[in-house]
Amino acid sequence: MTHDIAAVARHFDLAGELIAAAPIATGHINDTYVLTATAHRRPIRYVLQRINHDVFKDPPQVMENVVRVTEHICAKVFRNDPELASRQLAVIPAEGGSACYRDAQGNFWRVYNFIERAVTYDTPESPGLAREAARMFGWFQSLLTDLPGPPLHETIPGFHDTPRRFEFFQEVLKADAQNRAARARPEIDFLFQNAGICRVLADLVAGGEIPVRVAHYDTKINNVMLDSTTGTGVCVIDLDTVMPGLSIHDFGDLVRTAACPAAEDERDLSKVALDISLFEALAQGFARETGWFLAPAEKSHMVFGGKLITFEQMIRFLTDYLRGDVYYKVHRDGHNLDRTRTQMKLVQSIIEQEESMNRLVERAFQNSSGGTN
């Protein structure tokens, strides 16, 4: 479906007159455009997005979360660094002061400021880049430790409910509606052999050893913007999945997506392994900003978080394969099974290096400014 972007943009409080709109091809969930307006002969850019309401069932709740988080971060950063505060993500109001606009077709739209002189990377090109990206996600969490008011909305219910995802996998396996289970027997066996890890974090939360915090829940390094000149972190973006969650989950997904250079669907499994130097950089960066507030059980389960989130993603890929590829887009026969196998290999690599990884995390927290809690 094509949209009249100029007509949509008129419903937002843009400075000056809109002179250009260009789509951005990156991103798999929302439709994104760069808007350019001109005021006093000076161009001002914005980011316009159509929120995917098939994924996010209640866009106004998503935006309520985003507004609370961005306003809180901007206010805290402004106290020490007004210039950096001006480069944080901010919601541009729609008509009537609303955080989003709903068009006649039921689409929800929002506008952010455009973060100038900043870049993102899809892969960690060096340990230094990985360290800075991890530091920014830790910084993001640290700024939200005192977010006032009620808990944020859960924008995707059960997002990291690993026990429930394993239960659903078993239901799908029992039905085997596509007759695919026979092709995935080693992967199925691996899930059952390691299923005991699914409840570990849930039990620690229930026992009060690990607190529920504000989590980002999409900690890929391309959701960190870095200054294009200095390489220093500027801000964290893509806040649709910010909700109540676990710090361990955020670090775990960072490990899953940034500590293995291989593609998520790599067929040559010899290329799939955790890079210990990248992992060490991630641990150092994250610990630098979180050492002062994380509980002992959170610190001691950081490596476990990487193993669990990778295992959970394996469950999700294999479940979708058995269902007939109904959730993840596939581009070849067995694509989701390939993805399943890369996650399994990465879990195995983490298990093999787990002791060394735990020592690196312990050292990272000891060396951080907040290393003693």
C-alpha cells in the first residue's frame, strides 16, 4: 500500500515547510521515512514511521512508553550535558499534542527528531565498537533505574517468557502439522536435553534475587547511534520493545547478536562460534555503566543470559519451522531450520567457553567504576 506521506506529515508539529520525503529500506517491522523541512532557509530533518500494528497491538501504549522513557532520559542527561541531551531521541507531537496520529485507514504514525552527525553499524567491526555499544545499552538502563510512575506497558506480552515458548514448541511438535519433525530430530533432541535452563531466571525473579527493571529488549548494536567523528555513543534508539524486563535478557541478546561474527542463517556451521574477544568487550562496556546498581545474582548470571536468549531464539526458529514458516520471512527451503542450527551451534560454543566467560564478566565488574555493589 502506498501512503500520502506529505498528507500524513501535515498532522505533526514540524518546523517549517516539508520539502522532501524519502523512504529508508532498513528495518523489518515499521515503515520509515526521512522528512526534510525548511525553516529560515535551514533544513531540519525528521524520522516518520508507520507503526506495525500487527506486531504491536496497541500503538498508543507503545508511544506512551516511548514518551515516558525519552522525556526522562532527556531531563537527566540535560543536567550534566545539555548538548548531548539535544541529541537524544525525542517524540515530535502530532495534532492535539498526541504522541501519534491515526489515519483514516487505521494506520498509526509517529515522528522523531533526526539525530544528526551520528551513524549506526550492523556488525561489531572491532572490539572497541562492541564495547561502546554495550556501554550505551548499560547507560540506557542506568538512566531508567529511577523512572517514576507505574510500570511501563508490556508491548509484546510474554516476549522473553522462555518456559512458555518451550511449552508452545512442544504443542507444535506434537501436532507436527507440516510433517517436518523428522528433518529436525537432532535439534529437537538438543532442546529437550537442555530444557532445564528455561526456568532458571523466572525462578530467581520469583525468589526475589533478580529484580524486574526497564529493559530495551532489542539490544542489537545497530540500535545504538555513535558520533560520526568521535565514535562515542550518542543515544539508544528503537524503543518499541522497551518494557518491564530483565537486565540479563538485554545483555544476553547483545551477546547473541554481537559476539558471533557469523550470519544468523549461516549454513557453514564451522563459522559459528562465540568470539571471546568481542564478548570481553561487551562485558567491559556493559559493566562500566551497570556495576553500581545490578544485584549480585544479575552479575553472576550475565553469561547464562547469553546462553538462555540464544536457546530461546533457537526455540522460536524451530517452532516456526515446524509450523510451516508462518512468522519469520524465509528465502529458501529450510531457512528456519538453518537459523535453528546456527543458534544451536552458538549455544554449544557458549557452553564450551562458559567458565572463561564468567571470569571475564567478574573481572569486568571488578574493574568498573561501580564494580562493588
